[in-house]
Amino acid sequence: MGQVVEASYPRFTVFGDEAILVRFGHGIDLRIHRQIQQFCTELAQRAIPGVIECVPAYDCASVVFNPDAVRASALVSKLEAIVRASAESTVTPVRVVEIPVCYGGDQGPDLPYVANCTGMSQADVIAIHTAPDYTVYMIGFAPGFPYLGGMDTSIAVPRKATPRPTIPAGSVGIAGVQTGVYPLATPGGWQLIGRTPLRLFDPVSNPPTLLAAGDVVRFRAISEEEYNELCGATS
């Protein structure tokens, strides 16, 4: 049986003319995340006329709809029923995605800083970073950028005081207690510890993003040689 929603939740807030925010709790919590995933899955299965998409976040989900097809008040009633149904549904099996990462060197120029800041060896930082199963809580910031939960706080380090103008696509970084992968070349202030040859965003693919909310990510350390081989295979 699924998780029971807290008494004070969910909370429904109409956002403008085309969205309803459904809040399931407060903060980053795996239990709340699973409630949101069950809700989004149940909503997709219902195929309610007028509903365009469900966008999950850490502790809420935004339901985007066409106001010409369904009224907000009527949709809230339907969403309340879906929340009740999803609380009784079984947990959807997660998809596990392995991401190979070449740590340190040119691909991870900030790995020495992270090691020095935490008082560890670079090998220890890599071992700790690759140990957990990370949950994709949501996609945001840039197309395909995964917000991951589950990093060991022993390797948490502050983001850079001055962001880099450009970070290469595929760079794996740490900022505070978060870790993530840059899907595109963008500015950014995270500490870069490695890089993956995988493409997290490809506009011509269907779907265009490698990861989705609810996925589980496992990082695997690879050599520079394997990195170059995989880059050739994915180019």
C-alpha cells in the first residue's frame, strides 16, 4: 500500500489561469517524493481532458491545464480524488541509470579542492561519490539537469565564489550537499569533480532528456581512456 498523505496536505493553489500547484509537504524528503511520483503516474493514467502536463518538484507538483477545456475548480476536485487513489496505489518500479564518470584531471579540475576541503584523498572522494544510489527529485535549471538527492554530506563543499562563464556539458559537480550533472555548456558555480561522456540532453531524441524525476542514478568511475572511447561512441 502507498504512503498516507499527511493530514494538512495536500494543499491546492491555483497559479494564474493555467496551472494548479499541489503541495504534498515541505522540504526534500524521499517519502514526499514518492507520493508525488505516485500522484503524477495516476494523473497520467487518468488522461483528464484539458490536462497538459504534470511537473514534479521537491515537495510539490504543478498541473498545467487548458482553461478552455476544464475549469480550475472542477480540476481541483478531480485532483483531490487522484491524490486519494494514488495514496492507495503500489509504488511504481524505478528506472536505474548508470552514469560513467571520469574523475579528476582535465575532466574534474576541482577534485583536488574538494579533497583538500574535506581532508580526504581524491580516491576517497571518488569512492564516496560513487557509493550511493541517487534519486532524481526533479529536472530543472537547464534542459535535462537532474536535481539529485542522496549524496553523502561528508563530501559537501561550498560552491565557487565566482561562477565559471562556461562549464562543459557532462560535467559532474558538487555544491553544498547537492551533486548534479550539467547537460549543456552553461555558466555555473559548482565544484567540478568529473565528467561523463553521456548526453543528458538531445533535442532530437524522444524523450530529449536522459533522466526523469523518479529515476535512480548510479555513478561509475571510469578511466580517461574509457572516457575517450565512450565519447567517440556517442559522438
